[in-house]
Amino acid sequence: MPQAEGKITAEDQDFAENKNYKPGSLNYIWRKVSHNAGAMAGLCAVVIIVVASLLSPFILKYHYSVVDIVNRYAKPSLDHLFGCDELGRDILARVLFGARYTLSIGFVSVFISATFGIILGAIAGFFGKKTDAIIMRILDVFQAFPQMLLAIALSAVLGTGLDKCIYALGISGIPNFARMMRANILTVRNLEYIEAATSINCSKFRIIRRHVIPNAFAPIIVQISMSIAGAGLAASSLSFIGLGVQPPKPEWGAMLASARNYIRDYPHMVIIPGVFIMIAVLSFNLIGDAIRDALDPKLKD
């Protein structure tokens, strides 16, 4: 009998038979992501930035707020690896400490958007009719404006600062999560296991929490990972135009804004924070792509 093509190895067979690695499980997702070189490179980059940011006060020679007029506009050297800004402050210290603001805004604002968006989308999709109409028409008002423009308007109303920036980005992102969750709920609310739960008199809240949301949550995970990158970029954009984190706090967008007048003579002041923004956004996008591939039924092995 000829040997069949595409021979399955013992490792692959153990993986397929192991109940802990069933498609959709956390172990399965992690295995798929860990075998994606781009995702692991992005994850390593994010971890390095976060760890370096947390340890920066202990491992760096200079504090991010120390002014040294003698070293104004200093170019990268052994003493100042990334050079100094217009006030002689060490750019390396400011970039690493600024990661705390940019990344925290990204994570917290997406958490706010996802939490309220999932709740509103689940209620609208499950109950339908008037409830669906009321919730979605309210969200239509928010979506009548581009998300970035809405974030700018909210920042102008709420004021400047770290917390205000988080609220503005969090509120502006709710409609996207709500619409995605509603669309996912509409595809699962009439399936057999929902009807079975209804037939044994499960409360609607329990059905939504235990059965509907978990089975419609996979695309939301991808949306969350992608949105973190977008929120971090939006936070830098708000700081760049003066509506986000305010100087002297070293947020990456604020650093770009203060250095834009010196781009011709001292390009390192603009290039370095810009490169860190690019690395962070690219890393989260790579991670999001890998998670999407792991959750895509057409790509499961």
C-alpha cells in the first residue's frame, strides 16, 4: 500500500489529539502565535520597551527631566546615546519614560472602548427590535464623525492631560466595538445552544454572559490588538497638536511636537521618537495579524 502524501508526524498527531489544543482555545492561539516569526518579533519588541520603560529610572544615568544647558542639541554620543533636546535633556531617558504614557493610553483607552462597546453591542444584538434601534441610532450619531475628529473634539471639550486623552480616545472607539459585537451576536443568537439555554429558563443575562459573548468574542480579540496600535498612534497625534499629554511629560507625540522646529539642523530629535512610535504600532499590528490568523477557521490546520 503506497504511503499517503502529507505524512502526519507524531508531534502533530499529539497536538491534534490533545484537548487543550483545540481550535479556539488559548493554548491553540498561543501555539499559532508563537510559531509566527513576525508576531514573536513584535511581542519581543513590546516587552523590551515596557521593561526598559519600567526600569529606566534605575538603569539610566540621566533623569528625563534634568535640564543641562551645556548639552543643548547634543548629537548621539557615548554619554548620551540618543543625544539631547533643545533644553539639554537626555532623549533616551525621555523616550523610555514616555513609553509609559503612550502605551498606557493605548491599553486603557482600548479597554474602555471594548468594555462599553461589547456590552452595548451584545444588548443590541441579542434583544433586537426597539432596544437595537435605540442603541444603534445613538451610536450612529458618534459615527457620523471620523474617529480621530471625534477624539479631537472630545479632547477640546474635556481639556488636556493624560486622563482626558484616555477618555476621549476611549469614548470615540466605542461605536466600532459595539457594531462588531452586534454583528457577531446576530450570527449566534439563533443557534441551537442558545435555544437550549432559553428552553431551560436560563436568564437572559446568563445567556448573554455565558453563551452569546464567548462564542462571538473571537473577532473582538483581533479588533482589540489592532486598536491598541491605533490608540497609541492617536494619542501621539493628540499630543502633537497640543490636546494630549502636555510638556514637560515626555510623551512621544509631545516630543515630536516640541522638536519639529529643529528637524533640519537636529533631525535626531524627531527621528528617534518617531522610530519608537513606528516600532510600537508595527509590533501590535504584527501581533494582531497573527491572532487573526489563529482565529480564522479557513487557516486552521
